[in-house]
Amino acid sequence: MKISNLKNIYVRTLKSMPERTEWAKKEMERVGIENYEFYYNIEKTDPIIDEWKDKGLIKLGPECFQCKKTVCSCRAKVVTKGIVANFMSCIFLWRDIVNNDDPDDSLYMILEDDIYFQDNAAPALNYIFQDGFLDNIPKEPVLFKMGWGDMLAYRGTHFEVPIGKHVFIENSDKFSNPCYVANKRFFRYLTDNFKQIHGACDMWVHREMCQGVKHFELFPAICKELSHVGMIKSAMHTKYSEATKMQNLYSTTKDPQYIDKFIEAERRYFDYWFKYAEEEWGITW
Ligand SMILES: [Zn+2]
């Protein structure tokens, strides 16, 4: 099935993580979305990252990138190369969209390769973006948040509804990493306002930049992401969710092997954050 009225559907993935690309391919097949293409992200080993660093396009302290303080107790204080590579990949994709010949009102969908859709996503999306949808969008930057991580706080937003029952709610605090739709004007708004990478891309787009423009969230979400719940490996950095998953497995199975796995996962997580700055950027503190 083709999703109508979207100029393109990009699935962002990495050449170095073919298992994620494969997952996305199967997931698109499962729900029956045919008109999409893979967009290959920059790898965190790409020398272009150091070129951007040398040009001053990446802010690496001295203050913490999360809380903006010079002395703090955040585990991660410097953006990782994974965070930077992800941010740069987004910018390059948005620039491709901005520089194409499509009209300014054109809509694009951007997905992550760890996406997990509701079963009826394809016909539901076709209904949402039916003919006439574009006529109701103002001639200004607009973002539609279509799905987000299945966190406890958002649990009430992840369930399947019949075709035609989704609604858009204006203003949203969600980070719609797994799937968002925006018009070309929105992508131009992002590329025009980008100056420097100073944190994670999702924070910048879905929190900071959203403030200035019209944005909506879909209720309920059409999808969630798997890396958030530790079911698929994160491409950006070691996440604590791997430890949480082991803890949950222990609670449900009472199998002591999950205690060891939990301890290992937690150690990997802390080791990563304590060592990454030195190893990745050659910075010593
Ligand atoms: Zn901090």
C-alpha cells in the first residue's frame, strides 16, 4: 500500500547496523507500507565529525550539555559522537528536502529504523493524510508528531484505534523520534535556525524549535520505538533501558541469571559514560 499525499517517507538507518535496517524493512512489510526509502545516517567514525568540531559547529563544554552548569552531577556532560552523528544526519536530510524542487506545502515523513507500528498503521495513515488534508494546513512551518517511546508516562497514548479515530492535539511535549511528518516550510525553519550542535537533536527539534511554530501530536500514537525499551540496540549510546529490561525479566521470571545480566548491563552503562569523553574526543578532565 502507498501512503498518499506524502512526498516521501525516509527511514533513517545506519550501514554499520544492518540488523536495524533489516528490522525496519520487515516492519514496513508487516504493516504494508511500500513507498519509502532508506536514508543512510553518518557513522560516528566519519571524519566529517572532526571537521565540524574544528569549524566550531559542535559545542563540547566546558558546561554540561544537559543542565548547562559547569559543575554538575549529570552522567553525560559532553555530547557523544553518536549524538553528533545523529544530529548531523538529520541536518543533511532536512537540507536535501529544503533543496528539492517540491512545493513548500509538500509533506514528508521521517522514521527511525527501530520503529514499531500499530497493526493498522498503513490504512490509518492513509485516512489521516487523505486528499484535502493539505488544504487545512496553514502556509507556515507545521510539525505532526506521530509516535514516541513507550514510556510509563505516555502509556495511555499507545493503543490501536479503528481507522478514522485518530485526532491531532495542538501543542505537545513529546519527542516524536520514531516518526514525524512535517511540511517543507518546517524543515527550512530548522535548517535556517541551525547554528551549532549543543545537545541531542530530539531535544532541539521537539522541545526548543517546536516552541516557535505550530505543532500537533497524534492521539493515540501510530507507533513507538524499540530501542527505548531495550529491545533493539541503540545506535547512539549505551542506554540504561538495557539494565531495566534485565531487571524486569528477573521480576517476571525470578531466574537469577537476570540479576547477573542486570549488573553487567548497569556496569556497561556507567563505564560508557565515565570513559566516553576521553575516548571519543580525546578530552581529559
Ligand atoms: Zn549537568
